[in-house]
Amino acid sequence: DTSILITGESGTGKELIAQAVHVHSNRRDKRFIAINCGGLPESILESELFGYEEGAFTGSRKGGKKGKFELANGGTIFLDEIGDMPIAMQAKILRVLQEQEIEKLGSEKTIPISVRVIAATNQNLSEGVANKTFREDLYYRLNVIPLRLPPLRERIEDVPLLARYFLKELNQR
């Protein structure tokens, strides 16, 4: 149930590792939810992660919406590109990790959750901490189990295994 931080260049398979961890954990019977933290503006990211109540903002869906953390309750949430997350949002993620609860946009009540957090980045978060672009407390909360994925050029021995795998997949199609 410990937080994991996966680092590595783009294309090294960070999400595949996160899925493998989930499938081999005691949370495998619950959902694995992935979200790209760098691909959404902060205002949308917050509603995607935490959900919202009906009427929380103009254009909000009738009945509100569950967020990714709530959907992943009991399972695993994969926060991809966490290094691109704005500082204000980092504080909210830290609070979720500490308190194990979320608060939807437009709500005054909290919802308890039990979620394993796996985060991934291609950035050097220790440099982000030094440059004040990444919160130190969040870095240490996420980096309980650090996994560094080397690029394929450093794992030449994996090429035949991957080639056989992809050849088999393509032949089946």
C-alpha cells in the first residue's frame, strides 16, 4: 500500500510498471485509474482528480461527478507526469496522502478513501525541490519506494524479449 515514484525517460514503460504493481498487489480486484497530470490545466485537473458537486461551477454536470481518487477507492491511482503538476495542486495531493480523504469541488464534506498512489515523471524531482517547483514534503511522501526505469539503450539484453513479444502480438492480430 506504499506510495511509489517511478522515474525514467519518456517511453520507458512507466505506466506498464504501475499496472504490473497493481495487478500483483492486494488491490488487484479494485480499479486502476490513470491520469496525466501534465496534460490538463489546473482548473480541470482539480475537478478530474476530486470530482465536483452539482452547481459547483458553470457548466457542471447535473448530479455532479466522481473524481479519479473516488473512482480508484480501494485500488490504485496512477499520477503520470506528476512533475508537471502546479504547486497549488501538489498541496492538495499531499493533503489526500496525509488524511486519506478528498473533498469534491463545491462540497463541504470530506469523503474517506483508501488508494495506493503510484506517481511517475521523466523529470528530476530532487532538482524540482531545490528549484522550488516541486514540494519537498510531497516528494518524500511519493518517493517511499523509488523505481528508476532505465531507457532501452541501457537494457540491450531486453531487445530480443521485447521483439518476440511484439512479433507474437502482431501475428495474433
